[in-house]
Amino acid sequence: MSVPKLDICINGEWRTSRTMEWMAVTNPSTGEVIAETPAATADEVNDAIAAAKKAFPGWADTPLPDRIRVLFRYKALIETHFEALALLLSTEMGKVLTESKKELHKTIEAIEGACALAPFLSGNTLMNAADGMDTLSYREPLGVFSGIAPFNFPAMIPMGWLVPYAIATGNTFVLKAASRVPQTAMQLLKLLQDAGLPKGVVNLVTCGKNEAVLFSTHPDIRGVAFVGSTRIGRQVYQTAASHNKRVQALTEAKNHALILRDCVLEKCVADFFKATYSCAGQRCMAMPVAVVEEGIADDFCEKLITRAQRMRVGPATDKLSELGPVVSNQRLKIVLEWIEKGISQGAKLVLDGRSVSVSGFEKGFFVGPTIFDDVTPGMSVGDEEIFGPVTCIKRVSSFEEGLTLMNRNHFGKSSVIYTQSGRLAREFVRRTESGMVGVNVGIPSPHSLFPFCGHKDSFFGDLHTLGRDGAAFFTETKSVTSTWF
């Protein structure tokens, strides 16, 4: 049976790629190929950049309120098509429906943040800065930006975080949608076009690695936003920066939660359970490591295992499913290899998700919740990102030992503490080496009016995404001094 071939969007037109290479889009719940997306040619990527460059002057001159009205209409269309979008997202990515709906809500929240950027775009003035002179400053858009999106949040990241901020600030955009899950971004772009977006302001392609280099090197690109692996993010940062471009590269994580003996244990287990297994662990804000004080470690581990054993693993589009598949067969193999590595390194496997089978969906890419206990320093299973439903428990004797252990990790996306001590909570917030911190909160993702920030090997660049940083990344300051003589 033939499957549909997806189009790319250049200058407002959806067109069939001239490529000879097509990439499979798979339903991870069934293992079936549901579409093919093009590995666009270098000429097509260049055409998309040229269209964005041509559209920039007119869009930059469009008054800010008019640009924001497009985003308001776009938000309303997402709300109108909410259920269909959630089903599409679950079908191609593998998130269960409740998680897909949460992602769409966060997409809407980010769009609302982009609609509220005016205060961050305002400049400053100073009368009589010198004798007979006034000075003012204002922020203006730079030009064409590119974005390289990951597979795990195909709605929120490209069409909530990146595109709305870029176009609200007056820039134009070329998006490389994730080839494994391109349909969600494509459908959202069609809604943005229905909202009145002019031709060429946002263009979309899917392509291979060789063509993707153009997003970091093309002379008409002013900045690139990347979300993905640390290895590729570092390459994008180095390449784009060497070509005098702004870079915002959000990369991997191995987030740790410090769980102290004075925590409210039932709440802690419930929070940690959601944080470690939501999206099948395929999110940079997942909390895959519990650093537990010895006095409660056995109790914590027992309660987490009991809860995970009851977790319903099933197809993403089944409303009763709590844990869906990982995104691809390749990802499944990587997760299984990590489990084997954890065993070989001496970690204690107390819950094994490798043998899970879903009746009627035997070809799906399923792995059940997996828990390692007694994970010690030097075991890579506890220090490197797995991107799957695999949890590591590290036992410590005290707050100080736990904090030191956590800060040794080379990632710095987020960290969490569970305690009833205000003093220790404050000390943790002050000394933890991560960009987003939670106090008795499992996933400390900030509201979109605040920057989403990682530290160390979790981020490469200067200005983070969203909030005031997001507005600054997509604009530059111009200062004007004038006299009235």
C-alpha cells in the first residue's frame, strides 16, 4: 500500500520536493510507515532562505500590533483544531493523548508569551544626555532566522517557542522540521497561514544532514536556534558562530532530584513518577535520577516500583494508555542497549521493562518502566542521557553529599529538591549548577514569560529561549543621539 508523500513549504506554497530521497514517518505504536517526507535538496533549502529574505523588509515594517493579531488568530485556530492536532501528534510521535494535549497547551502558552513581547521590545530614552542632546534606544529585528527542531516536542518547540517569537519580533524564518515527526509542524504552519501570515515569512523543509549545514552557514541567515543532542548542538554552535551568526542551542540533560528524609514521601513519589516516565522519558526536562537520602531510600524505591508496575503501557492514541512507545525502532534499540550497559556496570536492576508486550501492537516500539538501584559514581547509565523510561536511584548519606554528586554531572538543565526545610531549599537553589530549579516540583519548566535555560553542556549560546532572553535573541539594539538645534 502506498503512503502519502509530504510537501515542503516555500514562499507560502506547499510543493512536492524534487528530491530522489524520501524518509519514512512511522507510527511508533504500530511500527507502520504512515508517510514519507522529503530530504529536500540544497537548492530547495536555498530557495526557502531566499523567500524568507525577500519577505523580511515588508514583515519587519508591519506594525507590531498587526503581527501580534496574526498570532492571536493562530492561537484561536489551534484551540479550534485541538483534538485533531493531539491525535496527529500522538500518532506520529508516540506520546499518549494526555501528554500530547499538555504539549499543545504549552504551545498555546508560548504563543501567548510571544503576543506579550511588547514590554521586552521597548527601548529607553534620556533627555539632555549631553548639552542640547537627547538619546534613545530601541530594538529592531535582524532578518532571517533558521530553526532545527527535535522529534520529542513537534508542536511546542518549533511552532510555539521558535516561530512565534521570531515573527512577533519582525523576523522571518526557515524551519527544518524533525523528519521523524514532520506532520504536526506542517499542520500548525497551515493554521498559521490561515491566520493571515504573508507569503515567505515562515518556510518549512525536511532535509538530511548535508543540507542542514546551510542553516548554520548560509550568508543570509542571521541566527540559528537548535534543539537536540549535545554533540550536534556543539557542532551547530561552533559552525554558526564561526559564520558570525547568533546561536541558541538547547541540548541534552541528565536531571537529578535530591530527595531528603524530611520530604513528604507520598507527594514526592507521585511527582517523581510523572517526571521520570512522562513522554516515555523522551524530554530534556525528564527527571531520570533520584538522589535519595539513605534513611528513606528503601521506602522510596519500593513505592516507586509498586507505582511503575501498575503503569498501563499501550498505544499512544488509546485514552487509557499511561506510557506510550518510544519514537522509533532505532530509539528502542538504544534504550535496550543502555539497560544492558547498566547491568554490565553493576547497577541493580529492580524493575525490568524489556519484556513488555502490548497485545495487538506487537510491532510497536514499547519498553516498560525500568528502574536501577544502587547506581554509583562512574556508571554512565546514571550520568548520560538515555531518553527513555529508565530511572536511576543513587543513594547518599546527606544533603551535602547529594548536592556534590549532582553538581559533578556535566549537564545542567534542571535540578530538584524535595524537603520541608526552607533553609536547605534555599541553599540548594543557591548552589545547584543547573538553569532551572524545582523546590518540591517534579518538572520545573518555567512559564513562557521566563527564559527556558540550561547550563553547562545543556546549552550553547548566550541568550536563552522564551521570555526577555527570547526577545533579545531575535532583536538587536540601536541607540540614537539627536539634537534639537
